[in-house]
Amino acid sequence: MKRLLFFSALAFAALALSACSSAPPPAEFTVEMTEFAFTPNEFEVQVGQEVTFHLANHGALEHEFMIGRSPMMMDSMPGGYEHNMFEHDEPMVMGGEAHHEMGGMDHGFMVAIPRGGDDATITFTVTEDMIGEWEIGCFTDGGSHYDQGMHGTLIVNP
């Protein structure tokens, strides 16, 4: 009986420890891009989580997907972020056109989806330096898409 209790307690402790050290389950989001919105436009993820954004351009115009902080102004129009979420580790991208520079200057990592009906997928693992609130934005056409409301929020929890 003592052995059974001992092994039961040992098994319970091992299970509890493995649950504490395991990464959160992967998160997948489908994001519809239209004129001029991301739907949905609010996301929440955790450190250690593998995150996949399926981006579907349902608009008639080209759209882009950037994640950063502090929109930069260029010629009185927003033109990217001062702080790029993927500054240290670029995500894996399938489809679309991935870029790290705009106009010869580094404005953050972005994926452009050229026209309606096209799509792309971005996958990355959330790291501790990503903790906090980030903004998702589209700065196409000199920032006019952003000005018309094409932005959202990504919250990274510890």
C-alpha cells in the first residue's frame, strides 16, 4: 500500500512538473485583409507559443502586414514602425512578398499581399523580448491604408 501511494505521488509530481515546463499549444489565426481593415484586428498570444497568421487579401488593393511599435512618420504620413517585432528573428513566410526594408530604409519586417485573392502565411515562436503590446499595420500607398484604419493590436503575455 505504501508503495502504491509512493508511486502514485511520484507519477503525480512528474505530471505536474511536465505541465509546468511545456509550451502553450500553438495558436492559428486567419486574418482577412480588406479596404481598409484587418478582421479580426485583436490577438493575444503567450511566450513559447508557436503562432501562425494566415493572411487572406479579400480586397481589390495590395495590402501588407507589419507588427511593431511606435509608427514612424514620413512626409507627414505613417510609414512603418520604429520598433520591429521581428528585429532579432524573422518569421517563416509562405506566399506573399516578404521584405525588411522600404525605400532604402529599415522600417520593419513586412509581408505584402499583392492583390485580392492572394494569401500568405507567417509562422514564428513567441520569445520573451516580444512581451507587451504591439500594433499590426498596413502602410501601403504612403500610409493611407493605416490612416484609414488598417491597424490592430497584438498582445504578448509572459
